[in-house]
Amino acid sequence: MHKIVIHGGKPLKGEVEISGSKNSALPCLFATLLTDEESVLNNVPDLVDIDTTCSLLTTLGKTIERKGSTVFVKPGKKLQSEAPYDLVRKMRASALVLGPLLARCGVTRASLPGGCAIGLRPIDIHIDGFKTLGATTTLVNGMVEIKATELKGNKYKLKFQSVGATENLLMAASLATGDTILQNVAREPEIVDLANLLIKMGAKISGMGSSTIHITGVERLYRAEHTIIPDRIETATYLIATAMTQGNVVLRKTEPQHIECILQFLVKAGIKLKVNHSSIHCRATRKFKPVSVVTGPYPKFPTDVQAQWMALMALAAGKSYITEKIFESRHLHAAELCRMGAKIQSRSNQFIIEGVDRLQGAHVMVSDLRAGAALVLAGLAARGKTVIHRIYHLDRGYENLELKLKQLGANIERID
Ligand code: UD1
């Protein structure tokens, strides 16, 4: 298994281009199942999760071509309604096949996605929503079968603003008959991006980005070309890397509006930011202040930046608190950061972080994608050598991670 080795302590300097958003590209790729015509997606990042999604789409009948960061999804064989376990188990986002396949085939079967290191992650809200649109569900040998002779528009209030459930219901309702009103939906920029793609395909959607979305079902969807938004989590990760290494970096091709909350917290911590239309210049020249955060659905502080923020606060001048409100067990990175000299205590879903002057390089283990990012950040800032194990998690979500960091002057390499 590959490992990442970092010799820390070098300030990051220069320019970095932010890639397309993983969490937007995935639902947009699944949305191509809603049409028999070609879909063209630009700015798709080159990641393992994207490969898995493309394999899943191919198995379901599509033909995929990739040219650089553009993915062409073309009609291939007859659309299959069953998502194979081998691909579904690799990636939780594969639950997003359910909405499109139900709408197109009238029936879909997929293995229930299992839990993962950060929590149980059930899909009950997705399923409740499909039922409100007229579907019936049965569970057979770990496979969920969802059927509907006709999906009928309805009113549905999500019990929690689930990102995946909002996306699945948005896709299914686009081809239902009549009007659907989804209440208490997720408001993430990735939801807006998916809705914008669906609208280009001919869907009638309004209200995306607010907590109520209105969809008027249409009979079919058509060819569309769409450019995926920049990755706001990757942006936040590079900003924090710059701050932790006392660096000076310009992040290009990003969308500052999507991370206003993070930018405010970074400024509170004393990090200097110059924000332009699509770039952010970040400079950190002194020790930063402790800033406590509570994660929550957009526009609150993203759970996907909780681990990286913990790495930052491990070096702050004083005590801060992090409260994780989205996932029940997103905490395994805390123990690994402590192996590097961080002082972190946890009480249920709250962490108390006492900033230290220095982190020390160590052997550490990645438990999930964002935990991996936090350990890379800690390694970049630490004194000495850090060896990061189980880095396959990082390949799921950070395009050209070592290359981008090397170009910023980091001493980082991947070894066998
Ligand atoms: C998406 C993101 C992930 C991010 C998360 C929260 C993608 C591919 N992944 O995941 O990076 O961390 O949003 O911002 O976009 N829940 C239920 N029942 C459900 C659905 C969710 O109880 O039917 C719970 C989950 O267990 C979790 C919380 O709701 O505790 C949030 O989950 P959700 O917003 O659905 O996250 P994902 O779409 O899986």
C-alpha cells in the first residue's frame, strides 16, 4: 500500500488552481441517467470516486468518454435498473442512482450502502421521500427494491436537510407527473449546481439554494453541457494549509462565495485574506487565534472541514472547541493528531483543543477522506518526518494532491 511522506516545516508559497467539486460532479454524473441523450460535463476532477461513478454508469448502460477534465456520457445499451453491490459498496454516493433509475425504469434495486468510519449514514430520508412520490419499497437480502408504476408529484418535508436525499428527490421529481414541493431541503452549492444542470436538461425547478424547492415534472430530459463548480472543500483545505505553514498562496479558479463561513472564521483567527471574484490570496505570518466552530448544514460550518480546522486549531495560541453536529463518529483524526503532539480531548461530539507551539512528525493512519486531509496539513506544519498510511482515502477526494503541494514548495512524496 502507498504512503505519503512529508518533511514538514516549509511555508507554502505560490499559486494553486482549485479543481472541480467532487460532491457536485458525482450527483451531476448520476443525473445523466435521466436522459437518453448525450451529457457533457466540464471541470470534472480526476478522482477515484469519479472513476467508480463512471464504472457504475457504464454497467448501467452508458458509454463514457473522458478528455482531460471533460466527461462525455453517451447513450449505450438499454438502461439497467440494478446497481451491482461491488460498485455500490465502494462509495456511499452510489445511493444517488436510486432517484434517476426509479424515474426512468419504474423500478430500481441497489445494495443498501453500509456505514463508514464517520457514522451509520442511513438512507431512510431518501426512501421516505420516494414513498411520498408514490413508490413502494421492499428489502431483500440487503438489497432495497423501489418500485413505482408512476411517480406523482407531492409535498414532502425532509426530517433533516440531507444533501444526498435532496439530490435524489430532486432528480426523481424532475420526471414525475405534476408538482413536487420539497421542504427543509439542503441548501449546499452542490444542490444548486445539480439543479442548474437539470434545468439545462429541460427540468422545471425553482427555489434551489433556499430551504424549499419546487419542481414541475416533465416527460423527458435532453442533451446538456455543464461546467462543475469549484471544490469549496479543497479550497478550504488549501487555505488552512497556507495558514498552518505561515505561507503566502493565491488560490485560483475558486468560488469565494461558497465558503463565506470559512473565510469569516479564518479572518477571526487572524489570517490575512484578499478575496477577488474567483481567487483568494491567503497570507499567514504570525500565530493564529483560537476560534471555536460548530458544524452544521450549509451555510453553517461544513462537517467536511471539521478535521482540517482541528489540525489548524492544534497550533492556535490558546483553547478552542469544535462541535460535530452532522456525523456521530467523525473523530478518529483527533487521536492521530495527538500522536503528532496535539492536545485534544473529546467528550461525545465535542473536542477541546489546547493549541501547542509545534507538532512533531509521526506515523499516522487515515480513517476517512477529510481526516486524511487534516493529517497532511499537520504533516506540512510539523517538525520532522510524517508518514501517512492508508492514503487511498485521499485519492477519493483530492486531485493531484502531492503535485499541487509540491508546486507550492512542500517536501511531500508518495512511496510504496
Ligand atoms: C454529503 C457529502 C459529504 C458531506 C455530507 C454532509 C457528497 C457525495 N457527500 O454526504 O461529503 O459530509 O453531505 O455535508 O455530496 N442521514 C440520515 N438519513 C438519511 C440521510 C442522511 O439519517 O436518509 C444523516 C446522515 O447519517 C448524516 C446526516 O444525515 O448524519 C447528513 O447526511 P447527508 O447530508 O445525507 O450526507 P451525504 O449526502 O451522505
